[in-house]
Amino acid sequence: MLERVAADVVVLIHAAFIAFVVAGGLLVLRWPRVAWLHLPAAVWGAAIELVGGICPLTPLENALRRTAGESRYAGGFVEHYLLPLIYPAALTRELQLGLGLGVMLLNVLLYGVVATRRQRRRRENRRGDDGKA
């Protein structure tokens, strides 16, 4: 029983991490210091997709399920939990590359907005310090 609950908690943590990887850049728009957490997470998330790897949380969940007497699943977390919700077909290498590149593109765009805002604020602050309007 405890192992099954632990496996479910791992799934929730995994899903939250993926959501943070994909949409964490939106949090950075509001709270720029979140970038210190989000950038490494986004790099990890994109890299694991680009190299075709499996997140370490997947084997952990499978081990907990096996200990609880449940059957484990083949493939990765994205393929098992997320793709059936989004795509009817199984995860292909091309789709996995697309997901990794999509995460990178989204975050490059969001961080571009963050950098532009920061640069604009600096210019405005400099104008205010010089006494020029």
C-alpha cells in the first residue's frame, strides 16, 4: 500500500516537474529570480528528450509499483501518461525530438521577453538617474 502511494506521489512530482519545464518561463516573466530554478530544469527536460533518455523518476516509479505488486510500464513517463492524453499514436523519436525542441523554443522566446523587459527597465532607470525625462 505504501509503495503504491509513493509511486503515485512520484507521478505527481514528475507531472509537476514537466509542467514547470514547459511553462516555468511564464513564472519568470512575473518573478525573474525563478529563472535560477527554471533554467536548469528546462535544460534537463529538453536534453532528456533530445538524447532520447528516460528521466530517473520513471524507473523509480516502476520499482515502487513492482514492489507494490503492480505491473510496471514500458517506455517513459511522457509516453505512458502524457502522450495518450495529447496524441493517439505512440511516442516516436521524431516526436520526442519535436517535444525537446518545442520546450527549447518556448523558453528562448519567454526569456527573450524577460531580457527585453529588463533592458527597458535599465534604460528607464538610467534616464531617471540622469535627471532627463
